[in-house]
Amino acid sequence: MANLACLFPGQGSQAVGMARDFFDKSESVRAIFQQIDEIAGRALSKLCFEGSAEELKQTINTQPTILAASLAAWTCVQEKTNLQPAFVAGHSLGEFTALYAAGVLSLESVVQLVEKRAQLMENCPPGAMSAVIGGSVVRLHELCQETSELVKATGDLVVVANFNTREQLVVSGTVKAVQALGEALKREQIKVIPLPVGGAFHSPLMQTAADAFEQLIDQCEFKNAKYAVVQNFTARESTAGSVIKESLKKQMRNSVRWCESVEQMARLGVTQFIEIGPGKALTGMVKRIDKTAQVLNVENEQGLTALANLGKALV
């Protein structure tokens, strides 16, 4: 369907009991959860269904469980509908689910990669991140550069990590630099919300972790995609496995260009965006980026039914 894209959520979309209704009603989901648990060497299914909110907030658990829940949702979508998107994309962690959905990575590879990614990011050097609401992208870049220059003598820095929408951005860096930037933003009447993370994700401070992760990526086979993948690093589409692989290597230490990714898909004719997996964060972002877009979230049986009905209407 040339006008349709499937989106997959990233860290922060976790919820206690996610994907349980899919598991209860689908033999295919029970089978894929069993495979995921075996590949991971731990009961990610139990964490999804019974893990506490505190457990699910830990990066080492958050990333693999969101992947598992999103894979369960995608399995149901494939089982119950004829959905053939023109594009797939995922927000940060969600890009890995997108690569599985597009046939680029095998189940074994995607679970192993996300398990390792979670471990590396859990153990990365201390850092901080804050959401920035309002203000211009240009001005935020300027303030990041000015703040980094002021604190560079102590090795501190701050950068824009996520371009979620035109109005919602995320900065990342050392604790000192992020705090200093926050004060500068408040002086300009720009809203700042510290995020509950302990690392400087999607910043140059992730370089050591990114280098280690790159070695694991090199060990995995990347097939050509059956649906074009719009990647975080480039905000452009590709079906070539080799191109996708090289871009993925750069994701951990560079900005997530989500707003540009959605705008690119819209330029290429996408009018329907289907978020597959826990939460509704991406559908909310899409509506702020493109007010004309139609959105739907599939995080439970209700969403799956709505998607199936939509599919019938599109035939």
C-alpha cells in the first residue's frame, strides 16, 4: 500500500502487562515469545506480563521487552491482516523491530542485538537527558554549542539528541552540561523536562558503546528489505541491506531524526501511519508533525480489530 507506513515504538513506551492479550489469544504469539525467551536466555515474556514498573524502567529490561511486545503485535498484524506497507520506521530502539518486520534481520539477530544494545546502554558512563518543549531548533543548537564551550574544560558537552517534532526536542550530554543548558533555556522561557535516564543516549558520549555494538552488527547478516526502511540516522529510505547496516552502526551516537523521517514519508505519499507495539507516543508525534495524517495504534486486540477493519475498507 503506497500510502501506508508502519511505525515501531522505542524506549519509554513500556507498560506493565504489555502484549499479554496477544499472547493469550494467539498461538503464533506464544510461539514467538518462546523463541525470544530462548534466544535471550531469560524470560522476557514474564517481564512483559508480570514485571513491575520499576523493573521495566531499567534500560537492560526496557529495550528487550519493548522489542518482544512489538514483535508480538507485528506477528498478530501479519496473522490477521494483509498489511503490506510501503515503508517501515522505528524510533531509536524501534528501528530494530522495523528491520525485523522488513525481513532485514532474523529473529535471532534482532533479539541478540537488542539484548547487547541494552547491556551497553545500561552500563554507559553517567549522563543526562531533557525534553525541550518550544523554541526554535536553530536557537537550541546555538545554546547547546554555547553551553558546551563554557564547560569543555572539564570534558562536558550537550547536544540535541532527538528531533521528535518541530516543537519537541531532546538534549543529551553530561549531567553538568545538561543542567547548565536547562538554566539557559529557562531564562529564555523555554520549557525543560528532565528525563528519568542515567545515560547520554544518542550523543558523542556513546562512542565507546557504539564501537562495541558495531562489532556485533558486523557479525549479523543484513538482507535487502522487502519494505523500504526510513532510518533514524539519515531520515531517508533504503532497501539495500548494506546501506541499512552502515546507517544502523551510526544510530547509537547520533541524533534521532524522527520529525524529518515522518516528513519524508509524507512527501513520498504516505497518508496512513500505523504504530505497532506498546503505547501511543509515535501516533501523537505524527499528528503534531502532519495534521492531515491518519493514525492508528495496534497495542492490543482492540487496535488489531480496528486495523483489520481499516484493511477491509482499503481493499
